[in-house]
Amino acid sequence: MKITIASIIIAGSIIILRPFDMSIEQSVILAALLLTIVFWTTNVIGKTYASFFLLAVFTLFGRTPIRQIFSFPFSENFIMIVFSFIFSKGIANSRLADKLLQPILMRYTNTILKFFISIFIVQILMIFIIPQPFSRVIIIAMVFIAYFDRIALDVENKRIMTFWIYASSAFINMIMIRGDIILNNALITIANYSITEGIWIQYMLVPSLVLYFISAIGFYFRFKRSFAGFAMNYTENTVVRVGLNKQERKHLLIIALTVLLWASESFHGIKGTAIVVSGSLTMFAIGLLKIEDIKSVNIHLLVFLTATFSIGGVLKNSGVSDIVFLRFVPLFPDSFSIKFIMIVILTAVSLHMILGSNVTTMSVVVPGLLIMGSGLVNVEILMFIIYIAVCSHFVLPFHNVLMMIGNGNRHFDAEIMLRFAPLLTGIVVFSIFAVYLNWWRILGIL
């Protein structure tokens, strides 16, 4: 409450004093943005109401066309995200993921190494099967939790391994745009920079996989004592035998065809959005989805994304970004150097630790730092450095929505995150300098 009161006082002062010779409209926009970020962070006011407040202020004072402010609801990304919720709900209803994966896990995942390998393979495959990242990680976690229960894994090991499922999902989702259609498209929209799946993969696939494996090794050694003795002895009671009935085979066919068409988009030219929409409508037709399943669409998230996606454009069109961010340019080196990169990383990580939400942090950090780095380095390079620093680093559950889901479902506790956080911080910084930058140099794009 004290933070909220202080932010209201500061916001009022900005409007009254109009710092940096701002106009009244510019001071109102800056004050409203400050208040909204505090509301988003503290949850004193629900995120949806805070988002509506910001959109209303932007509409009245933003000097920005209405269609640009509300560009997200009119975009293809909006349709993709909406139907990703619905399609993922259909997959969850089918329960095929659990039914098909359990026999494989029970037969082959009987050592800690095989556990890490199986997690990795399932995460890669599920990117193409379940487009919505939240549903995907929940389904994967539930499949493995059922496996842990079958092998009578002790509680501590169970929580630690389940934490890795959520944490490693954040890393694997970085390899391609469709890895996290919400977060990754948020970055592109906030940066106001068009980038294709192929370009994203070129920049991010290989180094993000390296980050994943380094993190896995670090995670293993950090919790090595807990993993001691992890092994499984098969008995007739633990072996799972399963067959699919006629209806389940029909469900599997629809899901498989949708996934195959979506994964081969570059060959046949049909847009992924059209494929996911068609697959979802087919699920309704065969009874896998029902009208009430439309409730699976997270309206609050869509409103929040609409507000965050509007920030960069309004700050630019109103002139606020030039007034505020350009004053910090002298603090940055005049060349793209190790010092410059460290300042970017520290700025992104520090604000992320305070603001929590990845999307909120990027909506604040990306526009400003892109201005700071203008003319010094390619937009893609700076954009991805910020993205890596924000999205692959977390200390507490509120720093990543995937962690919030896992912690909220009591699959692991914050204490496990805190035990891993110092090592993860070092891994992220090391990876940016030693892995990502060197990979981009090898490609000749840095």
C-alpha cells in the first residue's frame, strides 16, 4: 500500500510539475504509465482494470491513432493466441498426451540421465502439438508427476524434478517464435520490428539449446545429492499397457493432421493461424470441444497484452520516449562494447526483479534501450540480448508466468527456486557473452 500511495504522489507531481518541459498530455501519459506499472506489479488493482485505465489515458492523450493503440486485437497474433487456448484445451480433453507418454516413460526413463533426455524430447515435440505455452507446461508436468507417483519417487525429488520441467520450459520456448507464441510475439510487437520464424531460429535456436544444456548440467550438480539413488526397478505393476479406442484414434488423427500441417507451414504456404483455427473448429465438430470450453480463453491476459503492446507506439508518437530516454543516452558508452552490454543486462535484470512480469518488463525496457542503442548495433542483436536477460532469468515465482503456474499448483516451492537462482544468474550472463554473442559472430551478424 505504501508503494501505491508513493506512486500516486509521484504521478501527481509529474502532472503538476511537468518535468523536462513536457506538455500536459505528455506528463499525463508518463504519470499513467507509472501508476499502471505499479498496479500491475502490486496487484492493488486487478491487471485488467489497470490495463483499461492505461488504454483510456492513451486514447485521450496519446496523440496516437485508435487503431494503432488497439492494434493487437486486430492482429493475426490475437487470433492465433485465442485459438491456441482453445486447441490446447481440446488436446487436454483428449487426455492423449498422458495416455501415449506414460508407457514410454515407464519403459525407458529409469535413470536421471534418461529423465533429462526424456524431458527435453517431450518439450521439443510438444511445441508443435500444443501451441499455448501455459497449457503445454501444465500437461507435461502432470504427465511426469503421474510417472513420479507410479515409481513412488520421494517428495523432495519429485518437487525438484518438477521444478526443472517448468524452468527448462522457459529455456526451450526461446528457440523459436512458436515456442511461446505469447511472450515471443510480445517481444516482436513491443520492439515494433518484424521478424520471421526463420530469422528467429537463425539467431536463437543453437545458442538457446546450449543455454538449455548448460542449465541442465548446472541444475544437476546443484541438486546432485537429491538425485542420488534415483533409479527404477520395473515390476508387473509398474509397466503400463494401453490401447486406443475408436474415438481416441479419431481424436489422435485430427490432432496429428493439425500438428503436421502447422509444422510444415513453410512447405505448403498455409498460415499457421488458419491451421489452428481449422483444427479447433474440427474438434468442435467431432465433440472433443464444447461451447463451454471457450472459457479456456484467458480474456484478462488478452486485455493485459493489448495494453502492454500499445506502450511503445504511444510513447513514441507522443514524444515521451524521446524526452525521457534520450536523457539517459550519455550514461551509455558510444560504442557497442562489453560495458554497453553489461549496462543493458543490468538494466533489464534489475527492472525485471522489481516489475516481475516478463511482458511488463519488456514493454518498459525494450523501447528505451532500443533508443539508447540506435546506430550502435543491429536491432535484432539488442532486442535478443534484452529478451534473454529478462526471460531466461528468474529468482522468485512472480518473475516468470511459468514459474507462477508451477508454484501456484504447488508442484514446487519458492525455496527450490532460490537455491537455483544464484547459479542461474551466472549461467545467463555467461551464456550471453560466451554463447550467444559468439554464435552471432560466427553467423556474421555481429
